[in-house]
Amino acid sequence: MNRKHIIAVCALALCTALCIVGVSALTEGRSRPTGRTESPSGTEKDEPECSLGPAPEPGAPLLTPGNILPFDMRSVGFSAQYLRTDGYHEGMTYPRVKIIRSVEELNAYYEANRDRYHMSGFPEACERYDETYFKNRVLVIVVVESGSGSVRYQVTDAAMTGVNKDVLAIAIDVLDPGMGTCDMAEWHILIEPAEGVDVTDERYVSVNLHTGSMGKLPGNNTDTVYEPITEEQAVEIAKAVVTVEYDCVKAVYDTETAAWTVDFARENTLGGGQTVTLDPYGIILGSTYGE
């Protein structure tokens, strides 16, 4: 082997050694999946866990459907009251949610909002929420706003959902008659979940508004369809709350107020009658007696 061949072999051996060392160094320095990330300062920190977002202030608005998750749902029983409590505030976003767990909290909510909304009917509606009620139940207040006083709301479902079944999802239909008044309207919806139903705080309540008829939450039984009632239906519904004797009935739908008025009276008799008012979908709004 001549001198040139020896130099070539040595050079090849040196290159091979350098490549092996380089690959080994790259392998040792390569990052491996560890479930952790590095902060800008170079210190390690845990990956953030999944959350429902930052906790809002009490009564703060929720992003809807916001924290509702596509998990199986478990429907829970509920009752609801609907109070029109007008009070427009520029920049206010809806729906707003407040969870009440005691009589003291309910009174505090009323005092804090009585000057912001027209809440004259609120105390009477809340008489049922006493210490006995709050022993094993909560009250969920949902405040909504519509661009017309003709719009009504109907809670159609409430269900526990989420990975740990700790999110209360509430379905509310927005019942819009199509033609209505041009006044803004705010409503307090008082939702009474079944005994034992509770959530950590307002972050764990998901309000799902749907214009028209959503009925049940997705995956929960069959949908309920709501349609405007007829004159005959208005009369039959109104009869359920009539307490006077009558032999004459008259039902009229007022397009300006978007409401049915059903008058019950005795023929050829002045006074002593009763008038029942209903919304376009058959929800009784009130009842008055003639003098």
C-alpha cells in the first residue's frame, strides 16, 4: 500500500468516527415527550389541565353554549317561573346566571338588582323559596333579554353533563311570534332543579337558547314542538284558572301586545267577570276581575 492510499484510509476512518459521535450527541440532546412544557425562563411546568374557563363574578354572563360538552346527559327534574323584569343597560350581555343557595343570598340578590330591573313581582314569586326549600335544593336564576316584548321563553330541559356529570345544561326555547312590539324586554327565569342537584359555581351552568323549538337537549328523548295556539285552545287553557260563574266567553288576540285576552262573564250582567291573558303559545300571563 503506497503513501497516498494510507492517507485516504485514515481520512475515511476519521470522518466515520466524527459522524458516529455527532449522531450520538444529537440523540442524547433530543427532547422526548414528557407531558411537560418549558416556560420562557427555562423552568419546567406541568401541562395545564382541561378547565371550564375562568370563574366569572357572581351573575356574570356565560359564553353559550360555552362550557357544554358533547357527553352523555342525565336529565333532571325541574320547575320554572318567568318574570318580566325590564331594565335595559347598554353594554350588558345576556344570558346572565346566578346560583342561589340560601334565603340570605336570595334577599341580597334582590336588594342588589331591584333598582336595575323592574322587580315588583319578584318578592311574591320568591315566597316559596324558604329555608326548607334550600335544605337540599338550589335556585338557578337566568336573566335574558329580547328585542321585543312579544318574545317569550320556555325552559324545556335540564340535564347534568360533562366528564364528571358536574355541568348543569339548561335548554331554553325562545318563542318568537314573528310579528311583535318594538320594545326591549328583560326576563328573570327562576329555575328550580330537582332535589340534590347542585353545581360548584356559575362556571358549571350552560344555558342554551334556541329560537323556535329545540325541546329537549341533544341526545335527550324527543324534541317538543311549540306552535302558536288557536282561539279555541286559548279558551280551553284560560278555563283552568277561571273562578267566576259565566255563560259568555270571548277571546281576542291583540297583535300590538302579542297576547290573547279571554273574557268570562254572565250575559246581560255588568261586572263580576274575569279576564285571563295568555301569550301566543298558551302561557298564562295574568288574570283580572271585573268590578
